[in-house]
Amino acid sequence: MTDPLGYMESVTQDYGDIFTLQFLFVPTVFVSGPEGMQQLFTNTKEITAPGEPNKFVAPLVGSNGLLLLDGARHKYRRKLLTPAFHGDRIRAYGQRICAIADAVMQQQPVGSTFTAISVLDDICLRIILEVVFGLREGDVRYDGFRQVVPALLKLSLTPAMDFCFSFPILQQNWGPWKQFCQLIAQFDDLIYGEIRDRRHKLDSTRSDVLSDLIFAQDEQGEAMPDEEIRDLVPSLIFAGQEASATAIAWALYWVHHLPAVKKTLLQELNQLGDTPDPMSIVQLPYLSAVCNESLRIYPTQTVTFPRVVQTSIEMMGYELTPGTVVRGNIYLLHQQEDLYPNPKQFKPERFLERQYSNYEFLPFGGGARRCPGDVLALFELKLVLATLLSHYQLELVDRRPERPQRRGVTFSPASGLKMKLLGLNHHAW
Ligand code: HEM
């Protein structure tokens, strides 16, 4: 609990790329070699990705949330979400993502110090509210969501709530659980209110996730019930905000911790001209390499969600029997010396010199539960980083190395990343 990453590293030194640990009370096989990762994600008959092991998050994300579904229903729901998170839809958000990053950052007075993770949480929440609900500042329920979501996340991250999630017997009408239920009730009022209004107005021109779900029909031509729509939304909002803010915080840290990286990145950004198209920003090679290296060295999620063996299978010389719980260890894979020489060193060039396969570099997991927000997340990471770097002069308050610390399901900078706003770059795009 105090140093999970250091512990994982010491275990892999003694036992190699596959080992079993008692993890959250469950004996779990951790796999970290590319060969094991490939098996984990491609042998879908032998190893499945059930929702049952994730049921402890049901109170937060809903029992029909993606994380709790499996099989055909899971596949169908993911398919419904795909258009909203890919292609033209995402491209259309480019200008808005940069504008949101600017609008939030401009609230910081020049000369002030601030905790980057809080600012990034706000930026990423505003982005995900636009993508998922199509809501903007001034819309009826926008402020409601901006109050309830951070309050729910903050409460969910407390040790008391950790206990409540792990031991359902504690989920009674008292203290933190009572407060949690009140917040969930407010969240439900907002979502159901929004669903009701959308169904009433029948505006088919809207292109956000909520409208996609409301107007979707299954093979029998049936619309999805409101309760199922409601349950699909929270995991997108919570996962979308927390993981994205954490990823951007790490990238900001590395760029400001290593002057040579910042210099090279600024040189690349400065060549963009006065009004760059977001697509030309996200295609920049060094920016992409910096973001990949940042996701490699400290992946926001260090392990995949659990997979379960259905029929015996041999993996890396061991027989895994039915019922065995297996997780891909993303952190250890990204630390492998043969794939990433000097793995503790932040070196974006490795992504310019070599192409890594989906089983060697997997910040978004893989297979049936691969992150459905991966394209949006990378787009957001690059655009927010580029905007902050090009428009603002920032520095780290503390020059000492940052440690990763657990924050919900992600590992983010332990200090929250204290930064100082030194000035504005008026000449930048
Ligand atoms: C840099 C940001 C992000 C990272 C690094 C990340 C990473 C991950 C990882 C590692 C998984 C588990 C995959 C597995 O078990 O194989 C996952 C699942 C998931 N992510 Fe992300 N994620 C990010 C952003 C997002 C965003 C923006 C959204 C929503 C728009 C999102 C929604 C989800 C959901 C709903 C799941 C569960 C999928 C399922 O159960 O089928 N994530 N993510």
C-alpha cells in the first residue's frame, strides 16, 4: 500500500515476467512480458474480461456501466460509444479543447502558484462534459455537474470510502456513505433531467454521447431504457476526467523538469505559425513522442482490469487453470530494459527511433476492455500540453523528483504538482 510500484519492481526482479500476488484479497497472476500481453488480449475464448470483479465500483458508476458489463452486451454498448470518441467527431473538438485550457488557465493571476492537478481536473471535466453531454458554460445543468462530479470524486478517494466500496456491509445510512448517496442522488437528478429534456426536444442535430445513446436503437428497433443510459455515463465522466488530468500532469512535470525536453518541444511548437489547425498540432512528432514517453514511464493505470481464465491455458511456461484472475502489468512492461533501455530515464527520442507494437506499449490496455476513450485522451493530452506550453511561462515550484501516488485508479504526481505562472506568451498562437 505504501509503495506498490517499488514493490512490483522488486517482485519482478526475483520472479520474472509472470508471478502471483495476493491483490485486493484475490490471488492474482500479473503478466508483464509482450508475449503474455498478447495472449491476454487475443485468446478471448480461454481468457475473458468479465464485469463481475469490477462490481465494487457499481455504486459510483452504476450496475450497467461498461466496467460491469461483459459478453455481447458489453460489446454492443462499446460499439454504440465508438463514433462519439473517434474520427471527425473528435477532430471537431480540437479548437474547443484549446479554448477550454486557455479559459481555465487565464483564471490564474501572473506570479501565482497553483496545484496543476486541480487546474487540469477542471480543464478535463469541462472537456468531458462537452463531449459526453454537449453542455457548455451557461447551459442549465453545466454548473450542477461541475459541482457534483468533483465532490463525488473527492469523497470517493477518501480512505473511509475505500473501505465502504470494498466492504458492502459498511454501505449504510451513516457518515461518508450517507453523503455519497446524497451526491449520487443529485447526480441522478441532473442526468435524468437532461435525458428527459433531450427526449422531449428530439433534436437529432446534436452530436454528443448522450444524444447518441438516447437515439440509438437495438436490432429489434428498441430504444435503450433511461436507467441503462444513466449507467453508461458516469464511467465515461470519471475515467475521462481523472486519467486525462493525471496524464497531462505527468507530461507537464517531465517537460518542466527537463529543460532540454522543454527547449526541443518549444522549438517544434514555435514553428506552427499564428493560427495552427489542431490537427497540425497533434501530428507533431516530438510532441507525440513526449506524450508517449510520459505515458510509458508512469502509465496512469499501472495494471489492466482483471481478466479471468475460462479454459486451461499455458502462459509463459505456466499452466493457468479455470477461475484464475490475471492482470496485465502495464507499469512493469513499460520498465523492461530490453524494450526500453535505461527505463528510468525520460527519453522521448525512443519513440522516434523505434515503433512499438500494441503488446510492448499499452498505456490504454488492450483487447475487450481497451480504453474506449484512447483517441480522445491522446488528442486532449497533446492539445492541452501544447496550449499551456505555448501560451504560458510556467515553472515547477519544487525541483525535486516527483513520486507517483495512488489517486483513485490512477497514479498521479504525489504533490499534485505545484507550479508557478511566471507570465504570458503574447506572441504565441
Ligand atoms: C490518458 C488518458 C487515459 C488513459 C491512460 C486511460 C487508460 C485506460 C486503461 C489502461 C483502461 C483499462 C484497459 C484494460 O483493462 O485493458 C481503461 C479503460 C477505460 N477507460 Fe480509459 N484512459 C484514459 C482516458 C479515458 C477517457 C478520456 C475516457 C472516456 C471518455 C476513458 C474511459 C474508459 C472506460 C469507460 C474504460 C473501461 C472500458 C471497458 O470496461 O470496456 N478513459 N482506460
